[in-house]
Amino acid sequence: MQNTEDIISRLSAQGLRITDQRKTLARLFAESPGYLSPKDVYDYMGKYYSGLSFDTVYRNLRVMEELGVLEQVMFEEGVKFKLHCREHDHHHHLICLNCGKTYPITYCPMEQTAVPDRFRVVRHKFEVFGYCEDCSEGDN
Amino acid sequence: MQNTEDIISRLSAQGLRITDQRKTLARLFAESPGYLSPKDVYDYMGKYYSGLSFDTVYRNLRVMEELGVLEQVMFEEGVKFKLHCREHDHHHHLICLNCGKTYPITYCPMEQTAVPDRFRVVRHKFEVFGYCEDCSEGDN
DNA sequence: GTATCTGCAAACCATTTGCATTCAG
DNA sequence: CTGAATGCAAATGGTTTGCAGATAC
């Protein structure tokens, strides 16, 4: 986990101006263990900034994603963001369907996967969805 | 692979009317080995129906997806469709980044994945992307 | 001071909906 | 014939863009 200051200084180091909104944004992601949709972010930010506009949220999410501070993942419900994993070794995630919190999985299935000679692998996606301890009321 | 008639009769069996467009749609998916975006479908269909509208394409894709004839997957670039796999055993796919063609992988990583006791797994996603034999010019 | 940020409005794109017409059964 | 399918136009929802005023540096 990175704290708010880490994120701020990375933004600053990249030449971005440190506005109040960006501080709040940094804090939000520093404190959120899981994925957030643009709407989640907008709703949270809206509590602190009355005149907040959606486009600024999008702009900042995009900028932070381009700088590698955030990472963006496509879910069935749409795009979501979280802090970019700083761990060096390749890993995957357990993702809670309720709170969006993620837990690393060190195991990578590519090692075991038999791929035809003729297929040149570029990347892969392995994600496990379910309910974390705190959210285990679930649906069925 | 299923042929056009199989698909048509499944649609018919479900009470749908067999229009020209749906026949063409069935043929398109029967002959396409990979994922197609709504736009791909629209472009293809457009060659045969001059007054074609996008909403009919969407409607038919959605209906066929609800009937289990098609399956829908979210990629970075958006939603895509292919024939729903009829194979009984659970499996995953190699997906060609160029032509969208898919190849089944029998291996399922969940068997090897250590999950914390407290996390209740509901579903998972494992996809391998790359270039198939025919598309191996690739990008790098 | 100056370039970057922000909010606003409007544009944009993909997707959905209502309705009148057409067509499969 | 009748209800379902289609095309059209318009609405919607999510996201992006242009521009003028506000703000970090």
C-alpha cells in the first residue's frame, strides 16, 4: 500500500500541479483497498466539492492512469480504477464482488498452461471473483 | 462448431421468428471462429441489408445472448460476442488479438490456486491473448 | 505572470426505447 | 390475422472536448 503523500509526490515529480482535488483523489485511492468506478470517485469527491464536475474526475483519472499511478480494468459493469500494483513480481487478484477489495494471488496459471506452438502469447488475464470475509453474506 | 441450421432451429425452438436478418446473423456467427463486436456485425450485415439499423443488430444480439445462443465478453475495446461454447466441460480460451479467433484451453487454473479460507469463490476469468498462426506478424 | 486546472456546456459514441409499419407464423 | 420484428427518430448514459475563468507554481 502507498500512502497519500507517496502518490502526491509521484504526481508532483511528473510535473502535475497539486490541487486540492488531486490531494483528495490521492487520499481516496490510498485508503481504498479495491476498485472504484468513475461514479464511485465522483460520489466520494462530491462530498467535499460542491461544484464538482464529472469531466474533471475523468480527466484526473485518465492523467493518473497515464502516469502509471492508477491502473484501469474493464469489468462487465464498466471501467474501474485502483492504485497500480507496485509489487515487482507478476501476480493476480482475488476480487470481492461486493466491496471491490482485492487480494493478491502469487500463483500464475501461465506456467501450467499448454499453448500450441503456433500461438504466440502476448498477455493474459486471470481474475478470481467472490466474497471476502467481511462481505460473506453474498447472494446465494 | 455449430452450423447455421442448428442455430436457426434453436432460435425457432425458443419461439423466435426466423427473419432474413436472423438467418444471416446465424450464418455469420456459425462461420466466424472468434469474437465479433456489434460494429463488426453491423458492418457485415450492412452488406446484405441496405436499410439496416444498428438497433436491430443490438436487439438481436441481446436476444440471442439471453437465449444462450451467444455469449458476451467485455474486452478493453468494449463488448464482443461469439457463439456460446457448447462443450460441457469447463474450459478457457486463447484469443487472437488480431482476428479474434479463439482456441479452447482445457486447463483450468482454479484447481491450483490457493485461496484464503475466508474468501468464498464465485467465479473466475482466465484468458490468454496473443497471435494465432495466421496472424503472427503481430506488433513487436 | 503563465501554464495548468477546473467547471460549464456541448459534443460524442455506444446502446436503448417508443412507436408506426412490415412481415413471419 | 396477430403478435413479433424492423427502421426510424429520439432518448439515454458514459465519456470526451473546447473554452473562459480560476489557481498552483
